[in-house]
Amino acid sequence: MLAVRGILDFVYYAQYQSHTEDTLQKMDDALKLFHQNKAVFVDLGHRTHFNIPKIHSMVHYTTSIQLFGSADGFNTELPERLHIDLAKRAYRASNKRDYVVQMTKWLRRQESLHLQDLFLTWHQHSLTPDSDNGGDPDDAPSESDSDSENEVAVDTPIPTLHTDVSMRQLNRFIMINKICGYYLPSSCPLPNTPVSQVQERHQAPLFIQSLEGYLRRTFPMARQPIHIRPFDWIDVFKYISILGPSRPHMSDTKRLFKVHASPESPPCDPRKKPTPVIFDTALVVEDPEQFTGDGVAGQIKVVFKLPPSGLLGNLKTRHALAYIHWFRPLQSFDDPMRMFCLTRSSRQHGPNAEVVPVDRILRINPDVITVQGRWTSRAFLDYWRRVESVLPLFISSSVNINCLQHVDATMSAFIRHHNIPQT
């Protein structure tokens, strides 16, 4: 745990757009923490050594930042791209047997073709005369003409509006305001799903009552009484992408969160295990009139749209809808873990559920959504896979032996209580 937290802390500090002596010192401390505890991976048999160029290069990060500035504009895409050109494509061109010899021969031929192409291009330009009439200076292209041609030839960069999303993707977003929006797949993965099936597969027992309540509040002047029947159908989506504001200290680009609400799916290959359920937890605006900017934690159970036809087709909502199970407001604080504890909100011995428009979903926020149900609820499993995003936010306050012993004891009790097999 110490080694993982050290390396994650280092990675997140390295992404800062600006640094101080304090942040650089914390980077060095995080790297030292990793090197002091990395031997555990060798002891457990996961690694035989750490003689990796990328890990060695981390030693020079703070010196390079002091000399040349922050490292937020650098990445490791160059060797990754060479891996595609020099390894993956060469392997695909072989018959998968004795592939090293075939890959070498394929690469040599590719280089030969590339050199020949360069020679033919040079030779063609060398045979082209400077002018058709013997080099009359009057017919020579003027400097202004050359400039104009160059200006036309230069490709104008496509603006990205300071996001890590391409313009093509951004055009598909439904923008709520200038900085926030959401995106749903154009093709619905689960169309015409009966409501009864949604209640069973998405663990949404109060779906019908919550949807009826939302529609009655939204359409108080409906001509007919609003009643949802189990055999009515809706279009269900497995996820929704939320476009949120940027974090200035990390990057100027907006952040893209993918909120999943996916039931268990059978595998295409019977030899594989089914896809597990994923119901993400996000911050949601509970009451827009009393919203102060923080939001309330809620577990997204269903993301859906009303059908364009049928009984529900007469009710047109501006945005897609989401069925949510609320958590209680942030009150208890786990001091050893330096995290808030979330417990589920209940109503009449059942979940506190509600249907809201998806434009009220703010984001996934690991700063708040960390320990759920005091490590015993199923919601904790949904966020355990987000440990890489959660841990770096609390590293500096939780790296101590007492905290680690508390985590280890809690996780051991959790495993024993739920009979989770050791793998």
C-alpha cells in the first residue's frame, strides 16, 4: 500500500501545471516512499526487478522541472507509437511462427521502400524545371503569391475549446451551460426494455413509484392520469458521459466522467464470466432551488429515456432521466482514513429513491465518495475499482502505520464477513 500510494502521489504531483519548492519536495518524498517499499512486489513474486527506464527517469523529474518548467506538456506517446509501427504491425504481417525473423525481414523491406520513395520524390523534383519559358523572371511566382499559397496549404487547427474531447465528440454533447454538458450514445444498447425487467436487473424496486411521481410533478396538466405499468417499456442506457469543469492546478482541459449504470450481462463466450453489475455513485443536485454548489451523493441505478411512441410517448422530457438511490448528507468523518463515511438514506424501510433529469448529475467526485456504508455495503465494491483515483487525493494525510493497520484490519473483516475467496 505504501509503494502504491507513493507512486500515485508522484504521478499526480508531476501533472501540476505549476510548482513550488514545497510541491517538488513532496514529489521527491513520494518517490522515496515508493523506492523504500517497492521490494514487497519482489517478495510476493510479482516482479523480479525494477530496472525499468521509465521508473529510473522519475529520479530526474524534479531537476528537469526546475531547469525547464512543469512537465504537463510532455507524455510518453512517442515510444508507444514506435511500438505500434515497429512491433505490432510487423507481428501481424507474419504467420505467427518464427515471427522474429519475419518481423525483421518485414521491417527491412519497409525501410527499403521508404528510402526508395524518398529517392523518387527527390529525383522527380530535380527534373522539374524552374520555369517553362527558360526562367523568365517576370513569370516567376512573386513572394506574395508564394505566401498566399503557403497560407492555403497550412491546415487550420481545429479548436478543442480547452477540452480533452475532440470536436467531433463535443458536437454530440448536450451542453447545459458553457462549461458543463452530457453525452448519451446515439444508439441505445437496451431499447424497448420492459419496466418489470428494469426493476429486477437494475435492483430498482421503487422505479415505478419514482417515475410516476416525477412525471406528475413535471406534467401536472396531463390529459390522462399517469400510471406506469410493469409491461410498459423504456430505452435504457448503460452509461452517461458528464463533461465537467477543469482543475486549474492539474490542467486547463475540461474533465470527462463516465457514469455507469449497467446490470449484469451474460458473456458472448460461454467460457467467460458474466459482466458484473456497475452502479456508479455521483454527486447530484437534489433540489435545484437550494443548490449551493456541492451536490448530494447518490447511486445511479438506471439511465433511460421515455419511448417516442406508446402510452409514455405523449410525455416528452427535455433531458434523459436517471433513477437514483440517495445517500445521507456528509456527516460522519473517518479520521484514520481522512475520508467521509456515506450511509444509505432510507424511507419507510426502503431506499430513498427518486427520478431526476440527467442534467442534474454533476460528476464523480472521489474527494467525497470514498468510504461507503462503513466498508460493509455493496456500494463500496463499486468504488473499490476507482482506488487509483481516490487514493492520491488523501495520500499525504493517510500514509502512516496506524492508518494502514486500520485499513488492513477493516479489509480483512470485510472479506471474512462476505466470504470473499482469496485469489
